[in-house]
Amino acid sequence: MQNPEVVMIGLGYIGLPTAALIAQGGAYVHGVDINQSVVDTINRGEIHIVEPDLGQAVKEAVSKGFLKADIKPVGANTYIVVVPTPFKDKNEPDISFVQAATSAILNLLKEDDLYIIESTSPVGTTEKMMNFIYEKRPELKGKLNIAYCPERVLPGNVMHELVYNDRVIGGIDEKSTQRALDFYSKYVKGELHKTNARTAEMCKLVENSSRDVQIAFANELSLICDKADINVWELINLANKHPRVNILQPGCGVGGHCIAVDPYFIVSDYPMESKIIGTAREVNNYKSFWCAEKVQNTKLKFELDFGRKPKIALMGLAFKPNIDDLRESPAKYIAQRVLQNANNEEYYIVEPNIQEHNVFKLTNYTEAYQKADIIVYLVNHKEFSTLPQSNEKIILDFAGVNK
């Protein structure tokens, strides 16, 4: 491969599709990941995650020599950081991976290079990394282009949305913003919106916090409706007939590495001001606990009614329908909690989007449905809609499969 134009640090659910997109555009991309297995997989032209159209994009980019993966970065003109930002104790954001990625390229940076953070980050992270770089490389002060540009894509449709979604681009100064905008304009057909780095950082957090708050309202409704003996799916459908009402669908909680996580970036830094955002997180977390308790109570009632222990199918582990991503999954939490309270019942764990799991023994969804007495829908995977609605089964539908 020729000298790369772009170094992509982090080859996960966002980094790899972005690297493939840029490589498809004819730029030489050097992808970096600390996992040697991930590196080897990509260099074979294969992928380690499930995402429509990504496999073909990576295969073509690698075969044509536009994409190469390694565990170490090399010199380039543009560096994009797309690494995890996990949490420490008490939901405090940890930007150490972003700093480690920045440290890895410190000695490679040169005047007029473009450095972009895409990782979801607390407000002020871009400025912190700027100060970190200039502290270590004072001769570059004011001579780099530094910007923040959050991703805003939907798993399962990433390759399309990377191109057609609008993007928010915020630099540490006007020159950096424009330079980043010029870069993304080569690959993105959606509108590019200029702002500053702090606003761009907060924009990403606010987008997902807004969704979390709206889902919390739906989940709270589902708890109320359960007590009031009202079908929450019918209720929401009817309420949404109002021209100015648009209630979202409830579920068994909120998962994924965005909506279930990003609100904590705001709550951690602004605890006194973020009352609604913080409460929404509590509601959505409680919904998962409530679902697990509902399974437990249904199991005990079955034993009393039928004088034997039930066979239980837990349907779905992913954090949303029709993907293989289990990060922060409420369904996975519920399955774990239910199994912790197991007392010689027979369980069937179902997740049609993965072949195997290192904790759960997986069962085919049709087999699980046939064998189980209690069917617990945790995720609304498309496969589940093909299953019959049998009156002989006890159905706990937390996902709206049979709504």
C-alpha cells in the first residue's frame, strides 16, 4: 500500500465502516486496532462484526490495496480517533483510551495535519487533547487542525447512514472546522453543519439523551399499563393518532453503546442540572429489573398452577432488533438475572444473530418456542414474528412482537 492519507485508530462498529467508506473513496487508509485478531481478520478482507454491506466494502478495499490494518499507527495527513470511552465507578466517563490513541500518534504529527475525534466524549475532551498534544509537542502549537465530529449512525444501516446522514463538525478554531468539513465533504452526502468543538461534543450527548428520555416515558407507561390492565401497545398506537403526539415504543430497557451510555456524560458533569436526564436513566434501568422480576413471578405462578417447574425460553440477547451487538444489552442483563435465580428449571436462550456465546448456551428459536412453557420476548427480532401465537404458551412480550 502507498503511504496512507488517513490513519483510523479503532476498528470497531464505527471505525471499520468509516475506514472502509474512506477507502472506497480512493484514499489509502491505515487502520489501527489493539486486537491482533481483528487486524488479521481485516487484512484477510473479512470482518469481525455483523453489519450489512460492510463485508463487501472491506473485501474490495483490502483487495485493491486501499485499506490495511495494523496494531500500530504510521504517519499520515489525517488521524481519526474512534475508540471506546467507557465509564469508571459511579458512571464517571473515562477518556483514557482517547488519550492513549492520541499518545500513539504524538511523534507522527506534523504541521497542518488534521486530527479528529469521533469517539463519544465529555464536553471539553477535544480541548483537553489539544492541550495534551501541545504540551508534548509545543513546536506544533497553533499549527494543527483539531476537530470533533461525532458519528450518528444506526447499527444495521451504518454504511448507508455514514454517507447520507447530516454531520456536526466542531473545530477548536475556524480553520480546523473548515479543514475537517473539507475532509468529510469527500465522503458524506448529507449536510455538514459547522460549529465549535464543545457544541459538537454536547450535540452528540444531547441527541441520545433525548431518545433516552422519550423511551423512558414509553417504558414508564408500560409499567403503569401493566398495573392498570391496559395493553400498552394499543394505548400508544391510539395516542399517536393525535397529530402532535409521537410516543415511542417501550422495551425491556435501553441498551447499546449510545443511548444507554451517553446521558451519563451529561449527568456526571452536570448532576444538579440534569434531573430529567438522570431520572430517565433510572426508569430505563428499572424496566430491565422489572422484566426480570416479572419472569420470576410468572415462573413461580406456573409452579403453583401446574405442580411442576416450567421450561422457559428467553428470546433475544442483542440490545435492539436484528443485530448481533450485545453491548449494554438489557436483554442480556435480564437473562443473567433470571438464570441467577434459576432453581432446576429448563431454560432456552435464543439469539438468532450470533452463532455462539461464551456464557450462554444458545438454542434455535423455533426449537425453543416448541419446547418452552413460558415464552419471554426480550428483543423484537424479525425471526420471532414468524412464530405462532399459541394459547398453550404463556407469553411475556416485553418487545412488542405480538402487539
